[in-house]
Amino acid sequence: MDSKNFLFCSLDAALITDVAWQVHREGHDVKYYIEAESDREIGDGFVPKTDDWEAEVEWADVVVFDDIWVGSDIGTGALAEELRERGKAVVGGTPNTDRLEEDRGYAMEVLEEHGVNTIDHRVFHDFDEGIRFVQQNPAPYVVKPLGEVQNVKRLLYVGDEDDGSDVVDVLAAYKKAWGHRMKGFQLQRKVEGVEVAICGFFDGERFIDQVNFNFEHKKLFPGNIGPSTGEMGTSMFWGGRNELFAETLGKLEGWLAEEGYVGSIDVNCIVNETGIYPLEFTPRFGYPTIALQEESFESSTGAFFYDLAHGNDPELQVHNGYQIGVRIVLPPFPFDDERTYDESSRNAAVVFETADREGVHIEDAKNVEGQWRVAGESGMPLVVTGKGETMRQAREQAYERIDRIVMPNMYYRDDIGERWIAGDGDRLQAWGYLGPQS
């Protein structure tokens, strides 16, 4: 493909840096806009920047939005829709697809309207009403905040007690600490099984044939304990339109076409021997999932997103085995503590013991005269990936790469992918969800 002009837009936090860097390395002209002042240095030295994304729209052959948020409000879907009406090729959502993430109740309604099974759920805008509901209907529940505060991932709570008493205590605590910011919450019945996200790339009319199946590791510590984070790592593989896809995203293909959606969308599910139960949508790129997906692309990243945005029936060649990605973080992640960040992490050097950078992806990083350094405020500088014919081989490659990276105070989970090896893969296969594929 000839060189094209790509405009990447982060209208809240800087998230899409690694993809912009990859497209730039492929020889395309790239400009990257970051709205958040605290994140402006992210990507410096890796990706060309712009201070005014709107002034670059006419220059761009493709405009890519990285998230649904514009500051504290959803809004990139409306911007993408407006640009499409002007004839621009855009990777991004619509107001309704943005709402899938922001309004969990609406998301469940869309699923139900299209014949997708859902878990018992209920949305509340009053803490006391939610507490009374649990007391009157004792059971284990998952508490999922609504609105902008849902980005504070540690507020998601998965109940353990059969009578729901721990959920009652958590809601009472949230009322005191977060009542002024939490616009509401969803209570979802807890279901046991294998958690898997089904991810597809939609070109405005249909899903491409390659479907991604990924397994998130959200807790901070190995063994899936500790506070919830956005994500500590992901394991995945690519497949076809099997039952997992057909019973979830496949049923929304017509609706997404009516919306004119373009980009990545996934639905996270609990799967067991009785059925597939969607939990939540990510109607945008996932992070660090997109870095791992991009690592597994065996065809051009830039050509793929150009064809996706233009509805050119994109062809995507991917690695046929297994992949894992491990997020490398620094104090005080996942918490906010400016003093700790200043003392332990700000501007820290990333040292490589060899010249090999294969499988190393940037998040909150910058390049200062050839020296990689930590950037931004979040303490998430790198994602390290591995691939293999088996999940075990993918793990070995990723962790061997991590062993060659030196950053004072860095930490990461050392068990990414182990759940698959320990039985998740066998269970999904035994329940018949992984094949046959079309």
C-alpha cells in the first residue's frame, strides 16, 4: 500500500500510542493528538504529534479515535458520526455504541432485543434501594459502577457471600465515599464459569472473518487477588465464527451495520455448560489488548485499518497459535499518589539488556534521544508480548523478554495465560464452544 495519512485522537487519556507508532514505522504519515495535559509527553520521540486534531481532519485519509470518552463525558461516537457524514473515513463508534459501555442497562437491553441470553441484572441510582434489593433477594452479586466513575476499575466488586452481605457492606461504603460521583450502578447475579471476551473488527457493514478470543487478567496480583485494575495482562487466540461468536456478536451484526460502526468491539462473557452469558461491552479498542492483537497481525496494521475505515473488505492475516501480553507497571499503579509516583517512577529509564525490542510495546513511554523513559502519570510504561504454538510457549517467550528489561520498582503478574493451561481451555472445548469454526 502507498503511504497514507493517519490521524490518531486521544480526547481523554493517551491510549493508542503503540498502534500509532506501529503505523508510523510501516511508512505511513502519522499525527497524534492527546487532549489530557498530563499525558501530552506520552509518545514523544516515537510518534509525530499535533496540537489541533480538528485542523488535521482534511489532511487525514483515516481518523482513529482510541476511546469513547471526551474528558469525563462520552462523545467520540458523535464526533465520528459527524465526520463520516462529511465523507471522512473513521475508525470509531456512534452515540449508541458509546452508550453500550457507559450505560450497562442499555447494553443489556440491546442484547436482549437481539436474542442474546443475559444474566439477571438490575440498574440502581440510589444506594439504599440497591441495599434493600440485595437484602430481599439474597445471593452473590457483582457491583458495576455506571458512568465516568466506572473507569476507576477498583470499584468493580465481585461478591463472595451467598447471602449478599458483603455486597451490602460494599454498597454502604460506596455511598459514603463515592456517592457524589457515582451516578448509579448495576447489580448483576454472579455466575460461575470461564470468563472470555469475544472480539471482532467491524467495517461498517460486517465483521471480518478473523475473530479474537481473549482472556483478561484484571486483578493486580498473581492468583487473581488484590484490587481490580484496568488490566494486568491478556491471553488470546484467533479463530472463526464459532458458537461463542454466533451467539453474541454475530447476533448484533445487523444492528452494528445500521449504526455504521467501524472498529474493534468485544463482549466479555461468562461461559459454562448451560450457556453463554454476556457481562459487558468494550465498543472500542481494548488496552492492552490492541497491542497484543497488533503483535499477532502478520499483515500490515496500517493497511488493515485503512481498509476497515473505508469498508474495503479488509483481509487480516494473523498468527495461528496463542498469544499473551503482560503489562509492566510502576508505583503507585493502580492508585493515584503523586508523591509516590514522583519518587519512584516519574521519568524513570527503561533499560534493555540486549538490542532486541521484539514484542515490546509502549503505553506510557517516551523516547528522549534514544533512551526510553516513563511518561505521563499512570505508571503503565510497557506491554510485553509472546507468541507460540501453545499457550505455554507464548508464556515462555513473553517472560523471557521481560527478563531482559530493567526498570527500578517495576512489577507485573507472572501468571498470565496459566488459567488456560490449568483448565479453561479444556472446559471450553468440552462444552463445545471452540468448534467447529466456519
